[in-house]
Amino acid sequence: MAVFLLLPAAAAFGQQERPPAVPLIAHNPYFSVWSMADKLTDESTKHWTGTPQPMAGLARIDGKTYRFMGVDPRGVPAMTQTSLKVTPTHSIYTFAADQVTLTVNFFTPALPRDLDVLSRPVTYLTVSATGDGSHDVQVLLDVDPMIAVDSASDSVTWGRSHVPGMTVLNVGSRDQRMLDRSGDNLRVDWGYFHLGVPDGNDAQTVAANDAIESFVQTGKLPEADAMDMPAMAHGHGMKPEAAHLAVELPLGKVGDTAVSRHVLLAYTEEYNIEFLGRKLRPYWQRNNMSVQQMLEEAESQYASLERRGTAFDSELTADLEKAGGPAYAQLAILAYRQTFAAHGLSADIDGKPMLFPKEDFSNGCISTVDVLYPSSPFFLFFNPALLEAQLKPVMEYAALPRWKWPFAPHDLGTYPLADGQVYGGGEVTEENQMPVEESGNMLIMAAAMAREMGDWDFIRTYWPEFTKWAEYLRAKGLDPANQLSTDDFAGHLAHNANLSIKAIEGLDAYALMARGLGKNDVAAEYESAAKGMAAKWQQMDIDGDHYKLAFDSPGTWSQKYNLVWDRILGFDLFPAKVRQTELAFYLKHMNKYGLPLDSRKDYTKLDWELWTATLAEGPVGSDADPFAMFMARIGKWVNEGPSRVPLTDWYDTKTGRQMAFQARSVVGGVYIKILADQKLAEKWRNSNQ
């Protein structure tokens, strides 16, 4: 059993125990590789979907070979994993064998205000070693071509390139089926994976499928690259089989002073999203930057980015602990890279960013409005311009004549093809739509974004659409008809009290927009309407010591997570007693791993739990504090839950088991707690990080 070091609560990187999965490479829905086990040597590394994308790591110490990453070759003993530390931008493992300590550091510089760096599809893998005495150490990294294709039967080609200061091994699909299909449980079908090896390290590189065998037997790599291509990515004994990309890094004589080497793991594609029929380039390519230039720039900035990333991790972790305690910091850290990695960041024709989330393991939809909504606190906190980059494609679509409904759309298609709504009735019928849900979501997000940015131009541009949706909510929102909400797995529900809250908050959000545009008469009218509806809501939903799931269903209850915006946006539509009454009731209905979503089932949603917990006011720390009581159970679930996948947001509160969903961006919703801390939110709003 590995020993996972727990740092003191005030330490720079906070506490880490046993994550359900560890991000190794986390860039977008196609370039996302994880370790889903306690130890890096327990299983092969995998795509977020669970499909193997093996990266093997071997260390040869004084002539004896050990594994530090992956399960193959199984006859080679594993080094002892002594610690794991996950920070917002780093995943750092340490191993020990034969008096040598090896540190393996995956660093993805996901810096939210530096879009050039954020969009650059490069993760740095750094290995460093120290020894007790003097030991000869070599390290091998071997990357399976499965990292570049959808399935093992796909054919690939490979080769090598040289850019100034770096050798680059490349692999990609033979057919390069760019943007030719969409779906959920898919990996990339086009583009190329690149293993960049900086010069000057006396490294050997090879593209061959017997590199591991050769290294184990001789400590060297094969002398020649494989050339019989194309070949199946994984032939299961059939020949020819595609070459792996391998690099041997000689660390030399290792003693008290650490010796380090690093490589670049990158994936590039010419286009990454189709939006309303036109193909969009990845944001980093908006000015026609070449792959060569991108890799050169990434290598030249390695040291400075490492310093920036470490400082970012330290500051953010300290503030997360300040906002919500150590368990909250651990959860938010695990959500950080996952939130970004569920998006594709593209450039519009004018070079402006457009950010497209994918509904990972729910239905594969792209730019789903009720996925944007739960993740919005993350982007409001770190960089509201990234929320604008998500809302813009939705608004452009909604403004087209083809979207004929008086409410907001649900989605733009199925990833990576954002060509029009596919959910429910699509563009054809109102059946199985989410009219109140998505209209309220868009109004709340747009108002919050404009307020945080202090810029109302976006609202002015799409004012007719916002007005149409506000009018719809005013007419239909107080007592919603039988319809779906974002929790669509629970089915249709009429008279949904939590959905009604969203409509009411959405009206006041529209009033906030109107005031931002100087339309004070409109603002006053809709503020008055929202207040009147909020007063009626309290009369319609009270049920003794709590509020009902639906207005016509006494004896039921639900999490009223939409109330959180009343506090964050300062609407004060509902008196504090509503929040206090609900929180007191919730604390009586907690299960082992959290609070059920409502009275119908034992399952819950992670994002909504944090929103509900954030209804509690005041500092965290007291044993009687409602937020701390939520986090005690959620923190236990994070470290004990049986489902070893990138954070799921839908799980059973009694067993901890994943219901469905994993690796989704909605986990960014856990940042609602730190967003609600006005001092910390203001600090980060003005940060240059």
C-alpha cells in the first residue's frame, strides 16, 4: 500500500488523501489522460472515458529495472510509491527503490488569464532523482499510439521531426477524419500526438514497438525506427503493429543533488470545433502559428511557467482553505484541471475566444446551457471573459431565425459539431425541452458575467433575446408546467419549486442587466415582478419545517440550490429565514456521503450540494457550521468512494457509487463557495495570475 503524505492544513499545497482519479494530461475532451488507481503502477493510464491510453515509465537503477508508471511489463517490479500530491496545475508522484528517490511531475499550465498558455496543448513531464550515495539512473518513457486514435483497430502513421532545440516523435491516425462525426464515448480521430525531447540531455529516441523490451534487457533503445506503416494502433499479436514513441533519459550518476529531465507531451489538430457549419481553429492557432513554433515557444517558457504554476498553486490552495477548509480545498483542487479539460477552446473568425464544453458521459452534447450554468462560478471567479466565450456561441445561435422558440436553447449539437440543438425536440418541437431552466440559466449567467466584468456591451448586443426570455419567465416561471429541468435524470416534474426560484432570480437578473444599460424603468418593473413572485413562492411552498419539492406535493423536499444567486448577486428576494429553514431541515436528512438531491432518491449532485451548502452564511470552521457539516461527508466520499473515475457529479449518498457522468465541467460549480467570499473574489478578479 502506498503512503500518501498529508501536509499540514496551512501548507502551500493543502491536504491530499486518495483522489478517485489523478489528472496527468488534462487539456480538452480528446487530450485527457488519467491514473484511476491508488498507485501509478496499479493500472495503465487511461483516457477520461476509461479507454486505455498507456504511457509506460521505467527506471533503471545500477542496472536493475523498475516500473514507476503503468502495469507493463508485468515481470518488472514496481518502485514503491511513497507520496502523491495533486495541486491545481500539478500531479506529483514520488517513488523509491535501491536508495534512489524518483519524482515524477505532470504539469499542465492551465493559467486562466493567460489564454495563449491555457490553450496551448502541452503538458510537461519532468522526472528527477536523488540518491543515497552515487547511483547510475536511466529513465524510459514509452507512449502507446492509442493516445492518438479512437480505437485499437484504427491505423496510424508515425515519424520524427526536429525543431530548433528539440527532437519530436509524432503519431496520428492514417485517415485523419477531421470533424466527420460526433458522440460521447469517443476519442480523437484526427491530429497528431507529439513527444518533444529537448536537446542537450544525451537522450535516445525511437519509434518502435519493442523499446520497452530492449530497455529492460540492455538499458538501450532499438537503433532503428519502425518503418512498416500504416499499422493498427494495437494489433493484439497481429503484425505489423504500430510503433510506440519512446525516449530514454540518462540521468547519469545521481547523489544528494537532484538531477532532472523533462519532455513535452502535446496534441495538435488543424481544426477542433465546427460551429454552425464553419470549422474553427484551436485558439492557439488563431494567428496561423505552426506546430513547430508552438513547441519551440512552449519549451522556451518551461522554467518560467513552472515558477508561475507553483506560485499559482500555492496561492489558490491557501485561499481555498481560507474559504472552505482543507476538505473543500482538496475537492476544488481536484475539480480545477477537470473543469478546463471538458472544453474545446477555439478562435472565432475574428480571433476572439469561443469555449465549448462537452457533456462527458451524459449525452455528449456541446455547449449545453445547463452545463454552462453549474460550471459558471469557476469562470466568474477566475476569468469572466471565459464565460463570455461560452455564452457567445449560444447567443449567436439563439439570435438566428432558425431558433423560433420564445425560450433559450438547451444545446448546440453533439461534440465537436455545434451545428444546432439536438436535445429533446431540437428545433422542431417544444416537447422535452427545458424552457424555464435554460432561460433562467442564461439570464443569471449573463447578468453575473456583465457585473463581474463591469461591461454591458454583451448584454446590449443580445438585448432582444434576453428580453424575450425574461418575458417568458414572467409569464411561465412562477408555477412551471410539467417539464424537464437540469436534473433531467429525475424525469418531468410540474410545479417544481426549485425551478420556480430560478425563474424568479432570472427576472431580477434581467432587471440588473436593464439597470446596467441605463433602462431604469424596465429594471424597476422587473425587480417589482421578481419580488412579488418571491413573496407568492413562500406562501405556495411552505410545508411546516421546510419547503416542498413541488407546490402540489406536501411531505416532499428538495435542495433549493438556485437560491445561492440571491446572496451572490445581492438580490435579497427571499428572506434569510428561507435559507435558514431549509438548511436546518437538510442537516436532519444527511446520509453517509452527503445530502440527497430530493426526497425521491438517495442520489445527489456534487455541484448542487456545494451550492446548497453555500447558502450557509458566516465563516467556516465551527463543528456546527452547516458548510463544514456538508464538507465532512463530501470529503469522506472523495477519499472513500468506490468509483475510481475523474470526479463524477452524480452519486449515491449511501454507497458512494457513481450513478453515471464523469469528467464533466460541472464540477467547476464547487467554486461557488469561494466566489461567495467577496474579499477573495475581488482579490482574484484583480489578479494577474
